[in-house]
Amino acid sequence: MKKKIIPKPTPAQALEGFKILTEAYQKNHQVTEQEKTKREQIAAYKEVELAKISSQKEILQAYLSNIFAERKEVIHKLFDTLDQGIQKGDTTLIQQSLAGVVAIAKESPLSGVQSLLNDYEDESVQSITI
């Protein structure tokens, strides 16, 4: 195996090589700092979005709890009214009670969620009533 002989660089070549290494180091340092800043921005964005999701979750939980509680109460009242209609033999009361139960069953409890989320995103909305 032959050894490769590298000629001794001139002082100008050595200086040029040093300049190239210095520039590469500086460029690397600059890119490293830029990427570090980007990672910090991404981490901050992540925290903001996670807080937003958590807040939305709490609002949705409260909304759905209220909606289902209201529906439960109304349905119980309708069934109580249905029982009264059955006991009295009042077909009109029976029909109205059943129609009310069917109407509630047809209505999606999620129908107001989009409006709620739109209000959440709208900066002009000062408060949301659930």
C-alpha cells in the first residue's frame, strides 16, 4: 500500500482552511440556535394548544352533563304524565306524552355543540352560558 504524500500547505492555504472551518463552525452554531428557537416555539405552541383542548373538554363536559340532566328530567316528567294518562284513560294525554318523548329522542344532544365551539373560538364572545 502506497502512502499518499500531502504537500505542506502554504500559510495562505492554511489561513483559508482555518477561515473555512471557522465559517462552518459559526454557521453550525447559528443553525443550532435557530433550531433551538424553533423547538422552543413548538413547545410553547404545544402547551397553548393542550391548555385550549383541556378548556374545551371542560366546557363540553359541563355542556353535555347539563344537556343530559335536562333531558333526563324532561323525560321523567313526560313518563310521569304518561302514567297519569294511562291511569285516567286519557288518550290525549297519552299521545302528548309519547309525542314529547319521541321528540326528545329524535333531537340530538350534540346539536348545540358546534355553536358552543364557535362561541369558544370567537374572541368577541365575552362569556358562554351552559
